[in-house]
Amino acid sequence: MNETIMRPGDVPILMGIINVTPDSFSDGGCFTDPAKAIEHGRRLVTEGAVILDIGGESTRPGADPVSIEEEQARVIPVLEGLRESGAILSIDTRNAATMRAALKAGAGMVNDISALTHDPDSLRVVVDSDCLVCLMHMQGGPKTMQDAPRYKDVLKEIYDYLMGRIEACEKAGVDRSRLFVDPGIGFGKTQDHNITILKNIDYFRALDVPVLLGASRKRFIESLCPGAGPQDRLPGSLSACTAAYAKGIRHFRVHDVVETAQALAVFRSVF
């Protein structure tokens, strides 16, 4: 199954988002009840999600960290409830202890916004597992990342960082075949940086691992279309996905699974 997910050919792979948090930018508070989160996850699978990404700590700009105990109390019941969902379960965390607990509870993937740098034990956790790993680029941390992001060459700097993290993983014993990268739209980037990344998203394919695009409902859409709050950004999210698909990207982290699946199905039929 992992080979199909990692090298899917022309078939898009959708990662459905489940934020088990009170304060995430788009759906904070919607799924804090584990039963609701589990129901939502099962629905996302029926809509076409191959991966479910479950997070218990908001990483929106300006967000404060939560304790590891609180993070685990939020995500572990949801992971356990979705073990038989048929999807690969991804834990969206930068904390090694939560990674370890999540893998024990049924997760098969770690999605770390810090690319395994926030916690010194994170790399060891994934080395000791056979899980998939997504390495994301972020300048700074969630609390301050949008204060004044600066790059001399945003594409090259992100590329070099992600290549360095891939090499660190390989050196530690994590096979390249388990790795994804995410250039981190909105994580320490200005509007111009985000648009440059999206226009050149195929640049990162040279890293020779799958590129995961996480553009769903993000603030750059409102910057282009003033007044579009998080719940009004579906058209922009779909446009970002179809444009990236045209550039060879096949992995998408989205809130709106059935809508994205439909948009990509139509696009594929005429592209």
C-alpha cells in the first residue's frame, strides 16, 4: 500500500485534516469531542481520503504551545477510534513523546512542521519505527513565524533545508522511500513567498520524494480575495490543488476532501 501512496502515478492522494483543537484557524473547536472527530474521520475516508492527519496542537500563526499531556489526551482517543478506518493515520505533532504514543495507538505516519528538529528525540522515534514521515519547512516557530519572514532566495533556501533534513534522516537510518516533504505554505512566509512557492511547486520534485501541498483554506487566499474568511476559501483551495496537480504534485493535505476529489477528477479528465 505504501508504494501506491508514495508513487501514485497520476492518481491524487488526499490527506484529510482532523484538528482536535479548540483554536485551529479554520475548524478549531469543531472536533474537540473525540466521537465527533472519529465520525468526521470516517466520513473523510468515504469521501476519498487515503490518509487522515490528526493534530492536537494548533500551529496557526501566533499560536501558543500546549502541554504534551494535553496534546496526547486530545489525539490518542481519536487515533484509537480510527484504527479500523482503512486510512493511514498520520499524527501531526512536533513532540517525540506524542509521536511515540501515537504510533503505539495506530498511527502509520508522522507529520512534523519542524522536520524532526523541534524535539531532539523525534528522529530516534521514527528510526525505531517503519512509519512514513513528512518533513515540513518552517521559518521560526508558530508563535513568531509571521512576524517578519525574510529570504534571499525563498525557493533555494527551502529546497536546501529540506534536502538537509532528508540527508539527516537517511544518515540516521530512515530510508528515503518513507519520506515526504512539504514546503510549508504560510509557515514563516509572506504573501509573495507563498505565491512564489505555488508558482514553482514543481521545483521541489527534484528532491526525489513526494511533495505534499498544504494550501487548504490558508490566509494567502484572503490576501488575494479580501474578505474571504477560512470558511469562504474553498474555491481558492481547489485552484491551488489543481494548479499544483498540473505541475506534477500528487499529494494534497485538505479540509474539503470530497470537493477536492471532484475538482481533481474533472481536471484530470480534461488536462
